Amino acid sequence: MKGVRAILWLHALRSRRYALTLLSNALTDALWALIPLLGAVLMGNSSLAWEVYWALVAWMLIANSAWLVGGWLEYANFLGVLEYHVHASVSPVSLALGRTVTLLISVAISSTLSAVPLLAAGWKPSIADPAALAAALTMLLLQSLAYGVLLAVTALRMSVPSALLDIASLAQLGALLLPITADQLPLLSLIPLLGPAYLARHSALSGVEPAALAGSALTTAVVTALAAAYTRAAEKRFLKTGFRSVGFV
């Protein structure tokens, strides 16, 4: 328990120390989000605008997990600090998961900034099913963290930068903005990452069926279990071969 508190304190301290960098990252996400949001605002449809907004919040969780979790572990490897944590009996994966603090701060800032145009237009936040929204975002966070860790561990094993492995980020953004219907949700909910994101998006318009939530929960359990098994095997390998990276010496 002390180790968990120490890791969380480390990342909270880094977030405060690099507050301007964190703000810059959040502002960049918000500017990306403004492009489709302003289009929805100009169409004059408040329901559509808030549906797009929650889809973009979901995308921010996915994209930032790849950069702020996966990318940071790779950066720590470049600095040569992972070996010190291993000798201190601190798992590199646990260290990366502590970046959840930074991830949530960044997404909170960017999602707040992204809501400004909608609020300025006089449109109140639209959440038809708050419980489904909370459940969907929670499952999405778990799947996104598993995705970020998988990218990071794979990068450390293959000497390939995690940014090159994350080739689906913009494709996911496009997929999240595709038109969907309530009848498609139970099947779409089974798709990793996109499933809970679709549920979060749809919760702005109407209620979400329990079958769709159950399907997404099943996918979340499978994804996290596979990620845990993969990272455990990778950590055993790291103890024998060490960490690989690409950079200057």
C-alpha cells in the first residue's frame, strides 16, 4: 500500500512541477475537439452537439492513455530510471499505471475547455442516462489503461517507439463520430475501446440497455486480463534481458 501511495505521490508531484506542459497537452486536445464541435454548434442541434462532445471526451481518454501512459514509460526508459525502480521492487507497469493521475487531470482540463462553445451557445449539458455514462467512462478508462500499458511494454520489448505502435488513434476518432443507432449498441459494445466510448456517447441521447453494458463489461474483463497476463510475462523477460530502447547514448 505504501508503494502505491508513493507512486501516486510521484506522479502528482510531477504533474505540479510540469503544470505548463500538462496544460499545453490539454489545450492541444481541446483545440482538436473544437473542430467537430464547432461544426455541430453551427448546425444548431444541441443534442447532436452534446453527443459529439461525449464521443470526443471518450477519444481523449483513449489517445491520452497511449501518450501519457505508454509514451511516459518509454521516456522513463530513455532516462535509464526503470532499472532503479526494479531494484527497489517497484514494477514498471505499476509505475506506468500511476500516470492515471496525470491522465485524468489532462482529460478533465481538455473536456472542460471543449464544453465552453456549447455552454456559450446557451445549451445545457445533456446526459439522458448519467449512470450509464459513468459506467461507460469507467470501463473505457480501464480498457484505455490496458491499451497504454500494452503499447509501453511492447515498445520496451521490441525497441519500437510506442508512438509508432499507436497507429489507430485518429482512426478511432473517425469511428467514434460515425452515426449509430440504439439497435447496434449491444454488438458495438463488444469492440475494445470503441464499445464503451459508443455507450458514453449514446447516454447523452437516451438510456442504454443493460445488455450493452454487460457486453462492454465482459470485454473490459477480457482486455484487462489479457493485458495483465502479457505484462507479467514481459516483466519476467525484462528481469533476464533488460529493457530495450531507441535513443542517443
